Amino acid sequence: MNNQLFECMKFRFLFVATAAALIVTSCGSESENGRPVVESISAFVNGNEDVIGFGSMDMNLILEKSDYKGNDKLNLLIGGQLKELKPLINLETPMYFALSGPMKEDGMPTGVTLFTEITDKEGLKENIIGRGYDLEEVDGILIGGDGDGLLGMRGNLAVIHIEAGVKDNKPILSAFEKTEGEMSGGKIDDIFKTTGDFVLGMGIHNLFISSDGDLAELSDAQRKELDKLTEDSYIATAVKFEKGKAIIETHNHFGKDLASKMFFRSDNGVLRQKFGNGAPRFGISANIDIRKMQDLLEMTSTNIVEVLGGQRQIMMMFAGAQSLDEFVTGDLGILAYGEPDEYGSFTPEFSGYLGLAPKGLNW
């Protein structure tokens, strides 16, 4: 999955989950047996190969920072919903969620399961019935739904499952059963402890084994190697909204094998010295281990020629090179300079650098 698709999916999910929470119900801290909701979802994720992503969303903080009260129409819509829901659910703690794979073509997960805390079960029950939903009790769980959404309540825990074409109560019954198991521990629980208005952890291994796209076309040997390589590896992204800014922090929680394959090296500011003087408006630099990058591409691609580009492969062939690192060193970057004119706009000037290896210099 490319970065653009990944970012698109994150923010589309953020919108969908917020809307679902406001319309249906919300948020999380303790279940029937006194277990905090974060422990319930940790147990749900533990060993669950359907889960490709998980995390939390502080809906109350996000809405406050959006300053919806400054818009009369939004204040009427959202403010009214919040006033109605606050006595029924705990909006002071994050909502937790799990995403089910495989990913669809539009970049969205197959299903979304939300885990929330109820503060007034009878009041929430009356609210849901008042909205026109029927509730039935199955194995001690109150279940209701319409269309693509299901809601289950037991004790202080509410679970919402959203998936196209849901035909029965199995997703809710299965979800509650999984919340009773052991917590995940390790990297998964570390991601649940991450602070942010919106936190998303993506499980690389489950993304891989659930993929029905290009990865499904890999050879058995490639799939076996990737299966081992991606075990216990996650990417965590935390989003914080502050004074008109969105601060996005991403951290890799990789297993030892996958971490050893990563190809970015630290340049410690060395590359900046190659660009000359001046104060740049913005810039990007990287120091890449080209050999490692090519090895990883070859491991994860069915056609390395398509990945690297046919022209590069032909160039390497004629130069007698076996690897891209015989052409380039992996040091690269670009800076943009320029001062705004009297109207506030500017025409940027660019300074770039690409490190060439011996065969690249002689080509």
C-alpha cells in the first residue's frame, strides 16, 4: 500500500468513525467484569489475523479543537448530539477501534469495530429504541442494528461493528467473546498507550497475509520469507491537532528481522553541507542504503523490472552493473530557496544533490 493511499485511508476512516459515533453511540473504559475497555480491545486484537489496524480516537478533544461552536449550523447538529450523549456514554476517554482486512480498492478496510464505555445503560437503551432501532438479547448481549451497522451492549461495554452486507449477529457475538481473552502485550499495548487525538497502528504481518493484490502473486518462497519477516511488526501514527496545525508522528515498531532490512541511514546533517549557503524555504534529504533497498524490492515484487523501471535495468545491463549501488551512493536531497515579493508570493529556486558511485560518474 503506497503512502498516499495510506494517508487517505487514515483520514477517511477518521471522518467515518466520528460520524458513526455521533449517530449511533460511543466511548471506552470498563466492561462487565471491571476490565478497562483498552484491555478488552487488546484482547480482541490478540492473535486476531483479521485485524489489520487498531487504535484510538479522542472524539471529544477533536470536536473541541475543531471549534464547531463557532459555526451555528454545526453547533446545532453536533452540540445537540453531544448534549444528548454525554449522560449516557463516557466522552472523557478515547474511543478504541479495530480495522478488519483485506483492504478494499478505495483504501478502506473491510470492516470497523468500535469499543466504547456506557455510563447509563438503561438511558442508552431508551435512546436507541427512541431512534427507531429494535434491540434483542442474545447470550446476555443486547444487540440491534440496521443496514451495515450492528451494536452490542453488555455491562459497561458497547461494541459497534460496521461492515457492508452484515446479515446476522455473528460479528458482535464473536467480538464480545474475543474481549474475554488475554491481552496482547508487547508492541500492540505500547501503541494503545500512545498519546494523540487520533492514533492508528497498522499490523504489517496481517496486512501481508490478508492481501489479495500484488502480494498475493508472489511465489511460495517469497511469501514464506515475508511471512517470517513481518511477524510482530507495526507502524504507529499519532495525529495531534494544535492551533490550525496537524502534527503527524510515525514510529516503526518492527521485529528484529524486518528492522535489519530497513534501508534509511542517518546523515547527521552531512547532506545539508553539500547544498551551499542560504536559508531554504523547505527541503528534503535522504541517505539510503541502495543495496538493502534493492534487496527488499526484489523480495516483495513479482517483477523488479517494473519496480525499478525498464530504462534503469537496461542502463545497468550495458554498464555491467549488478546493483543500483554501483551507480548511486544513496545520498540525495533538494532544497527550495526564495523570498516573497510585495504580494506575498515567490518564485522558488532549487538546489539539489545526488551522490553518484563510480559507474554512475562514468556513464
